[in-house]
Amino acid sequence: MDDVKTQIEKAFDYRGDVMIRLKDGSTVIGFMSNREAKGMFRCPEPFVEMMLDGRNDKMLIKYADIVQVDLTGENAAAGKSWEEWVVKEEARKKSQTATAA
């Protein structure tokens, strides 16, 4: 089984909602918008930031409080690579040029 740090990295790259299981038995479901593996000024310990439905602020969760991270929502970026976007954008520009001529 993956360790929590590996699960956090996968969740951060996922681009869909995740469910975090906490040591106190509760769960948090939302979009992982940031992770700081070394901590920073506002929280010196490693943490993740979660965007939750119905909240304007982000929830901060310390790595030490996390038991498991599951990928639960649809990955909004699935199948959407940069290369595919470039090809589509070039085709769109060519279409506009042809229409204007």
C-alpha cells in the first residue's frame, strides 16, 4: 500500500475530488488545491489545502492527521494533454483564417 506522502502526491496531480480519512475517524471530501511537504510560515508542518463545496476559504490539513487519501471524483483533466490542446488550437486558428479569407 502507498504511504500517505505518495497518496498526497497522486491526489494533487489527479485534478478531481479526493476523500481524506483522518486519524480522528472523520473524512473530508473536496479538491486538493495545494500541498506543502515542508510546511511554511502559516503552518510549519507539512500540510494540504482542500477546497470544499459550500466554503469560500480553503481547509488546511496537516499530513500528520491523514491516514489515507482516496481518489473519488472524476478527474477533470483526464485525456486532456497539452499536446492535444495545441493541435486543437492550431486547427481552430486555421479554420478562422480560412473563414476570413
